[in-house]
Amino acid sequence: MKRNSWRRVRTIAHLFKAPESAGALDLLLEASGRWPESVAMQTQGCAALRTLLCDDDTRQASCVPSAVENRERAAGEEHFPAYRRVVERAFGLEAQGRALMLLREQAMLLLREFCCRQDRIHELVFEAKLLPVIEASLKDGDERMIRASLAVIRALAFSDELKEQLAMESDVALRCVAAVQRHLKSAPIVEQGFGLFANLTMRKPHIAERLNGSEFRVFAVGQLVLTHHADKPSVLRSVVQTMRNVATQDENAALEVKESDLFETMEKLVTDHENDGKWRSVVEISKQFLREFRADDGLRKKAQYNDYY
């Protein structure tokens, strides 16, 4: 089914169904349980559910995203167990080659949509114990699998408890840095990876210091990304946010900033894209970065005086 068709289905999946009737989400869950051993069925079922829960329609950015209520319903007490079974069933099936890759990819992308509440993150990681399966996919050479793994771990990192486990109590975060380094030219991987690093380092100085240690140097990796993906605002948003988090919390990174030409790069991002809506987040984060290091003199507007003065 085409993407626009799925968007129309998502709109009617829950909001406009009769109260006594099953909607599209309910029917998909039922179908998934009817053929639990079918790899093809579970793959397509996960993909369809993910599409109905995911906000991927950017045509009307000012409107409330169409999938919000669907996602809240899926994470609710009544329906969440069924969605959890779908993901666990997909991870438990055995397949070979591309079939396995597609199944795992869609299961992980569906799982990402559930990670919108702290209690659901805790249940999926500590009760369902799905993190090892997700982490194992980082070792896969396929870029789509690595991107999906990073996307899920990025969502998990919204939980402060998981931040500590991912970055300090295990080497999961460091493996994520290594995966990004291996695929530095892949924009989707870099975007998800640095989105994860931004979440992990937000108000966490000890995590910022560890990720920027001598072995992985996430700040230096960010500088390389600024060169490779200078024309991609979705990538630079995550990168600039991570670099800002690290530089304001780690002394070594702060010293790197002062000794590099990063301030000039940030200033150029602002002046080149200040009036472009697609770059708004990048511009605002760059301005904040420069203000915090008192390096925004060139961007401050001069005082204007009226005729009296």
C-alpha cells in the first residue's frame, strides 16, 4: 500500500470507527495472533501497526500529529499487552537472510513507538528483556538494521534509569558510537545515533565525559559529521545538540571548541539558514551554543536609537 494510503488509513484506524466495532488496529492485532508462525505475516503486521502509530506526515506540521491518539491507545493498560506480544513474537521467530532482517527491522521500529512512557520502557527492558536482541542488531552489517537498532535505543534513552544502564553500567552506548563511526557517511544512521547521544548526555556530565573519552571521542566524530552532512538539517540538529551537551559538561570538549573553528561553523549555520524553516532547530541550538560560550558577538543586533538620542 502506498504511503499516502496508509496515512488515510491511520486517520480512520481509531478515531472514526464505531464504538462497538473493531478498528484497523484491532484487526491487525487479531490477524497477527492468527498466524503466529508466519514470518511474512508478522513482518507485514509489524510494518502496518508501526505505520498507524508513527507520525511521519509532514504536510501539515502545524496540526496535531495524526497518530497521537493511536499511540496513546497502544500504550494504555487495556491494549499494551497485545502490542507487546506482537513484538516478542516477532523477535522469537527464526528466519534466514533477508527475511530475518526485514522482520527484525519492522519489529524494532514498531517497538520504538511504544517507548513513549517511562513505565513501558521499564517493562520492555526489564520484564520482556528485549535490549539484548536490539543490541545484537548493532553488529549486523546491514545499514537498515543498525538504523532501526539506534532508533529504538534512542527512544529508550528518554528514561533516566536507562541512560545509566546504557552508558555507565554496560557498553551499549559505546557500541552505538562505534556503529556510527563505521557508517559515518550514512545520514539515517548518523541522525539516529547522534539523537541517542543527545538524549544520553542531556544534563548528565558523567555520561558526556565517558562518551567523549579517548577511545570514542564523540565530540570529534561530531565535527566530522558537520563536514560530511553539512546540507542535512535533520542530521545537524542531533549533532549540534550533542556537541553542545558535551562541550558544556566536559572540560576536554570545551577546550577543543576554543581551539577549533567550530564557533565560525556555528555562526555560518545561523547566518546562512536563519530564515529557513527547515533549519529552525539547528539555528536555535547553534545560537544557544554560541551564547553559552560568549561567542555570539557577531550575531547580536546592534542597538538602534531614535532621533532623540
